[in-house]
Amino acid sequence: MSSITPAPKPALSTFDAVMIIVGIVIGGGIFALPPAIAGLTGSLDWMLIAWGTGALLTLIGALCYAEMASAFPHAGGDYHFLTRAFGRDVSFFFGWARVTVILTGSIAMLGFVCGDYLTRVLDLGPYSSAIYAVAIILVLTAVNIAGLKESSRTQNLLTSIEVIGLLLVVLAGLMVTAPAPAVAAAAPAASSGVPAMFGLALVFVLFTFGGWNEAAYISAEVKGGQRAILKVLVISILVLAAIYFVFVLALVKGLGFDGLKASKAVGADIMRAAFGPVGEKLIAAMVAIAALTSINATMIVGARNNYALGQDWPLLSFMSKWHGGRDAPVVALLVQSGIALLLVAVAAIEKGGVKTMVEFTAPVFWGFLTLVGVAFFVLRFKYAHVARPFKVPLYPLLPLAFIGTCGYLFMSSVRYAQSQNAVQISFWVMGVGVIAWIAARLKKG
């Protein structure tokens, strides 16, 4: 019989942790956004500058998280940082948004992505994608309930296949020579100054790096001491940056810069050019595997958020049980799966429902991440006596750069949500959260 312990213990190697983070980050974004980034920057030089700037800003954020996670390792991740800095009332709403939509919605959406591609192989009827999504969520939830060893091994395999798939696209790009432009292009106007849409391009680049901060949720489970999470974060960001740069350069080599801007599906275009119809089938399989990889990794970190929330609030204490024999919060995993399945049902009935909920809770996410940046300074002063195995260099410049980046993305996501007349969804999610918070406070009292 599995024992129940009050807290997680170190059970992940550095390799395991890196594979989880790389698996979360690499998703559909790297296949979908390079054409948009190329179009917004207008030249190869500025496009590469955008990718480099995005990688640098991501690394800065990772260093800030490394200091907080090494000083305060906890399964609650940035939820725990907010609790330490501002109290449970503030962090409750961040945890609530993650439980109800941000992570569970991502799991549901990725289930549909995978289901869409599997439907091309075997169509199960009008709700084929939803059926596949349900099956995927149930299977991967079972893997995670079996234990951290099983889920991490699954993650290692899926992430390895995913990276091999990206390298296959790189190989295709090296095999193909882009057609020469019919007319010599004039010198790009962007060379005389920063492109007008460079900021939006940077938003897209940072989106492809999104998810690295989830490393904080496994900070208490990485072997090697408190500084181990620093190694995990830095290695993850460097690996991702290297993969992305090689991937984008291969696209330029195979399609040309103008071809990259015009492409609607860069992976399919370059794989078709290199390998013919077989290449198109390979890219479909790669996207499906990328979705599976992200789902499994999101389940690992998401359940730990639920566990931390359950520890702090008696109303949600049913999620606070940690099974030591499995190194997993089983009830928290079941809750996460149940909400994700509910969102799949909603999306199956109302097309795009999950996508809409996730997309327009972005203001909530970036707003709280900006608050995490502020929490960095609060924790420095409030817990000055706590040993910090790692301290951010160039303090306070790098933490301020992190806050500025998150604040910019927060404002951009708010403007985008307003342009779609759907920012009210964010208020709806948090409004229900207010009701839950009142109930939790009454229960606590």
C-alpha cells in the first residue's frame, strides 16, 4: 500500500527535469509562428535579432525564478512565491485561474490538436477529435497516477521523439534549396531602424518560449540540492534557444526568407519539398507527438499547483494528499483530469470554446506573472535572512527587465482581448474565483 507523506521529495534527475521543461515549451508555436515573426520583422537580420532577444529575455526570467526556487523550493511554484510575498488571498486567484482554465484548458486544447491529426488516420465520426482527446487525457492521467517514475520516463521518450522530429525538419531544410527570387529585392527599409512591428514579433517569439516557468513546480523534486533548479532552467533555455535557432535557419535555407513569410505551414512545406507526400505524413505525426509531450508535461506540473492550493485552503484540502510511494498528488491529478474533460465536452458542443477561454485568460496569466516579478523584490526584503544558494547577477537590473517584459505582454494581451470583444471572459473566470475565494474564507473561518 502506498504511503502518504506531507510533501514531495527529490526524485527527478536533472535530465528528467530538463525533458519536462523542454517538452512543455516546444509545442505548436514553433511550427506556426516563424512566418508571422518573419513578416513582422521584415528582414532576416531583424528576425534573428527578435529570436535572440526573446531567448535573452527568457533566460533573464529563468535566472529570477532560479533565485526564488532555490531559496523557496516548493511544489506550488510561482503560486508559492506569491503566497510568501503577498499572502494566500492574493495567490488564491492565481492558483484558481491555473486550476480552472490556464492549465486544464491547455490540456484540453492540446488533446484536440492531437485528435485532429489522429482523425486523419482513423475518423471516429462527427466528434472524432473530442473522442481522441478524451482517450488521450484518460491514458496520460493514468500514467501520471501510476507514479512520477512512469510519467517522467514517458516524458523522456516523448520529448526525445519530439526533438528528433524538429531535427528532421532541420535536415529537410538543409536538403532543399530555396528558389531564387524572380526580381532582386531592394534593400529592406527595416535596416535603417527598428521595425515598427518588432514589439509584436517579440511577443510571438516569447510565446514560443512559454512554459519555462513551470520548472518552479518541480523545484522540490529535483535531485542535487537547492542549486539544481538553476542548472535545470539554464540548460533548458539554452537547449531550446539552440533548437529554435537551428530550426529557423533551416527554414530560411529551405524556403528562403520570402518563402518563409508566405508559408501557411512551414513544417509541411519543407518536409514535402524534401521527402514528398511521406514528408507531409511525418509532419502530422510530429505535431501529434508534440501535443502529447506538452499534455503529459503540463499534467505533471499542473497537478502540483492543485496540491499546493489544497494545502493552503481547507475547502480544497481534498487535493492536498501526496502519495509518497508514487511521488504524485493523485487526487489533484484526478481533479485536473476531470476539469480538462469537462472543457473538452464544452469545446465539442461549442466549437472553439476551450480555445477562447484559454486565449483570453492570457491577461490574467501575464498579470500574475508580472506580480511574480514584483514578488521577487518583496521576497528579497521580507525574507532577507533566508539563505539564497543562487542570486541573480546584475541586481536589480535583470529583475526589472523581467517585470518590464511581463508587463508589456500583459498590456499586449489586454489590448488583443479587447480587440476581440472577449476580455470579459477573463473577468468571468476571476469573478467565479471571487465566489470560490469567499467560500474558502468562510470555510477557513
